[in-house]
Amino acid sequence: MISVKNLKKSFGDVEVLKDISVEIDPKEVVVVIGPSGSGKSTFLRCLNRIESITDGHVLIEGVDITDKKVNINEIRTEVGMVFQQFNLFPHKTVLDNITLPMITVRKWKKADAEAKAHALLKKVGLSEKAKVYPDSLSGGQKQRVAIARALGMEPKIMLFDEPTSALDPEMVGEVLEVMKQLAKEGMTMVVVTHEMGFAREVGDRVVFMDEGYIVEENEPNQLFNNPQNERTKAFLSKVL
Amino acid sequence: MIDFLMFIQERLADIGIDFRMKIVIEYFPFFMQGMLKTIGMSLAGVLIGCILGLFIALGKMSPLFILRLPFVWYINFFRGTPLLVQLFLIHFAVMPLIMSPVNPIASVIVTLSLNSAAYVAEIFRAGIQSIDKGQAEAAHSLGMNKLQVMWYIILPQAFKRMIPPLGNEFIVLLKDSSLGAIIAAPELLYWGRAATGQYYRVWEPYLTVALIYFILTLSLTYLLNYLERRLATK
């Protein structure tokens, strides 16, 4: 589904991703953990080329997105993304946030888009908020709308970039609940998070990154209970 | 109204000030005509300036240095030279290449448009760059292309923030259009000069002209404040 080969990324002279290779299978939920500055967010942002790729290859369903001839916008409709800061469009209502990409990118009719958007809002438990502006939502509600918006494009893959890090603690649960539901439905997911509970419960595989490398990866129970690498052990001892 | 003006004239005469309302009254229709031209020229200037300014702003934000260059120097030139010099260049040098005889109103509109385009371009650029990077990232992640991101996401949000500086630009333009009097464009100040020429009196025409400009800019200020408040609540 996703195939990353020798991915490298530099910001100026600073090499943030040094040599990342990983395969992600369909319906797999991969959780990426690691200390801040380890490059995990940058890695995620390279998967839909929101961040330009310095070297190496990223294949989404066999299509190499580092190829300049590839229509990246088309690939991105298949790869949904959820951001730490929600990034809802403040000048659009909740409903319009969800329908805008359907209408402009997918070229759906307005009525079809709205029917689909209402169904998605129901799914994330926010049916009654369709007509309000994002300003009046809580953080947890904003993030659930952002998830609904990404799902509106009917993506095959969902990327989550620290989706609960900007939330008040009591709102983390409602967002994780939606993500768990999504995982249960068989969505391929890559999740950068500090929620170790979520990683353990939902993740099929946990990837530990540090200083631009994948240091260790394993299924959650193995990685959390029996880490092999010293750096993994040091990190886990601080967060668990 | 005329009674009121005569009343003021008498009170001023009581304290030894000779102020001839007759001039104001006689020239009033011309002042009104001139005022309409002033408003029209400024409005045309700011509208054309906005359209040109948007393209100049986008050009100046190009990632390619060589593409940026002409836009940067356009802005440098029009912000770095006096408006009156620009007006002379356009009225006496550029416009005669296009039309003959040259219509001074057209010259003023062209000059104001080109000049305001430079300032508006910087307003646009600041507005566009003030929008959080995450907005464009989210829109791109949903598959929107650059044009769609600009049109549906960035510009509507940027425009709200650009209203106060655009309003200021309009007020500046309204006042600067008075330079048209020098090339005999029949705007507000032109009629003030005409009255001065006819009666050899300066206080009456110029004070009246100043008052009309003041009323115009003041009403505009209040209109803009109202607009800003209304957009802010949405």
C-alpha cells in the first residue's frame, strides 16, 4: 500500500530524515512514536508530499510520488490527512468545510456532497453542528470535523499527525474513539502520536523513530514489553 | 441653507471677518460636479489598482527570482517617485502616444491606477502571507490545486484582513486625486482654483474645497469601520 525506500529529507543543512525504509500493508494501522525532533511528523508529511522529498522514493499503491510527472493532487485525494492544529477553514461552515473539496476536487453535485457530508457528521457524532462555524466548536469537535472532512474524499489511506496533542485532556477520548472505529472498519492508517494507550490497543505495528532513523519496529506488545534497542528502552521508560 | 450661510457671513462680519458666501453659493454646483469626478476617479483608480495589484502581488511572490524581478521594480518605482512626477510623465509623455487630445481625467485615472496597484500589491501580499500555513496545507492535502487553494481558501480569508489597509489606500487616493487640478482635470480642487481666479479670493473657495474633502474622507472612515465590524462578527 505504502512503500518507502531510502527516504531522506533535509531542511537546508539539517538532515531531518536520514534513511527511512518501511512497508505498510493495506488495512494496517502503523503508529509512529519517538521524541520530539525525531522526524516523525516530517516522515508523515512526506507520505503525501506536503513536505518536499529530498531523496529516495515513496510509492503509494505502486505510484512513485517523487516522480515529477505524477499528478500529486490526484494521489492526495486517496491519502487523507489530519493535522495537530485541525486546520479547518474558519470562513466556511462545518458542512461547507466537508463539501468544498468534494465539489471542487471530486466534482460532485452539491446535493450529493451534502448528503455524504451529513452522513459523515453523523458518523463522528456531530450532526447538529452542520451549520455552525468552526470557531464555536471545542477542540475535540474540530478534530472530529477535520476527520470527517478527510474521509469525505473517500481516501484509501489516512495520515494522522499528532491528532490529539493540541486537545484538552478530556477531549482526547472522543477523537481516539473515532479513530478506533476507523481502524475497525479496515482503514489503512499511519498515526504519529504520544498516546501510548492508543498505540498498544489499536496499532498493528509500532515504529520508534529517533534522530531521523527508524530505530525499532515491532508489534505493540513486543515493542512496549520487550524493547531491544537502548534508545527505545530509554524513551519508553520516560513515557510509560 | 442659503439663509444659514448668510447668517454665518453676518456673524463673521460682526467680528471683522470678510467672508463672501456669494462665491461659495455661486460655485456650489461646480463643486458638486467636481466632487463627483473626484469620487469617480478615485473609485476607478482603486478598482483597477486592485486588479493589477493582485497580479503584481502574485508575481512578486513567485519562487523564481527572474520572474519576481519586474514586479519588485514596478513596486519600487511607483512607491519611490512622487505621484505628481508620475502624473506629469503619464499625462505629457505616455498618454499622447495613445490619444490626442489627451483627456486629463483619463490621465489621472491611469496614474492613480498604476500608483495604487503598487501599494495594493503590498497589501495583498501581506494579507496572503498572514494566513496560517496550515490552511494551504490542509487544502492541498485534500487534493486541491494551487489555484483552488488560492481562490477558495486563502483569498477569502486574506481579503477580510485587507479591508482596513485597502480603505486607507482609498482615502489616500481620494486626496491625491486633487493633483489632477494641475493638469486641468475638472475635479474638486480644479473648481476651487477657478473660483479663486475669477474673484481673486482664496479663503472662500479653498476652505469650501477642504471641507468637502474632509466630509468625503470622514464618511469613508465611518463606512469602513462599519464594514470591518460587520465582517468581524461573521
